[in-house]
Amino acid sequence: VQLQASGGGLVQAGGSLRLSCAASERAFNRYAMAWFRQAPGKEREFVAGITSSSTTTRYADAMKGRATISRDNAKNTVYLQLNSLKSDDSAVYYCAAELTRLGTHPLDYTYWGQGTQVTVSS
């Protein structure tokens, strides 16, 4: 599975961004998808995840109420809407895919995109 993340950029604190992750896999609708982020000097951390059929979503506590993950299986794409952005949200955001369960640890995922930079200015 090849994943291509996009949509990052520079935004002021309080602003919004919508990240996209396009997958090459025909069986995209069988994969759980997630977004992680990694800031300089920090470990990669879970942001949000969604099951293959969108029946279940999970969010990191820091993102609850500010992030919405969704997917369009017809377009092989998963989205992450980020609102009320803070400077602490600045990081490289990665999308990930896994054929089995929806996990929250980086080791739960086999396939990764290249990342897209989100920078929030205060």
C-alpha cells in the first residue's frame, strides 16, 4: 500500500487545516487508517484513527473536539480536519494503514505515508 499525505501548511493559532491521505490500494476499504504526528525531538504519537467501514473512530485526548477523521472509500482517501490549532500541534503528520484492527501505537501499523508538515504560528 502506498500512501500520499497532503494538505499541511502554515496556519495561525486558532486556524484550521484539512489533511488528506490518498491510498494506492484497491482494497482500501479493508484497511483501518490512522493519523500520527511527530514533532522535533519527540516520539511519534497517535492523533486519530478510523475503522475500514467508518463505524468506529478514536482520538487522542489532546485532539478530542478539535479533530475529525473521515474517509471516502470510493476515493481511497482518508481525511483529518484540524480546528482550533495551537502551536503545540506543529509537527509532521503521517497517515498509516493496517489490514487488521484499529490501533493507537505506531507499531500497530505496517504502511506509512511520507508525512506532511503542519506549522502553527502563535
